[in-house]
Amino acid sequence: MARKKNNNPIYVSPDGGETVYEQLPNGDKILVEQSQIAKDNTQAYDEQEMVGLEAIKLRRKFPALQKAWDKYRTVWHLINEN
């Protein structure tokens, strides 16, 4: 079933225009546009679980994960330091 086209849409942005949603009459929101900065911010938030004490414990428990992490760190340092 096709969504009825709203002739007078209401747009909202919780982050000052970086992410824009269409506000539906029932309160739901539909993502309309998201800047690269907003996408990067979301990705950074999602990746926070990959560092810290719990991540270290997980890498200790799974040696393949630690090996991949070590390779990632090596590449990171090679690129970041040049």
C-alpha cells in the first residue's frame, strides 16, 4: 500500500540541519537527508564499543579478533603518522 502524499509536510532536525526528517501526522519520522558529518557521527557512536575494557576482554577471549585488531592498529599508525 502506497503512503499517502502529504501536501504540507513538516520537516524536523534534531541536530541543527545535519539530519532532516519528515514528521508524519502519527508522530513517526522518515529520514529525508543526512549530511556526511551526521553519518560520521553515527558511525563513531556505533564503533565506540570496539574500544575500552570490554573490547579488550573480548579480544583476549578471541585470538583471531586480537590478531585482526593488531593489524588494524599497524595500518592505522602507518597512515596516521605519515
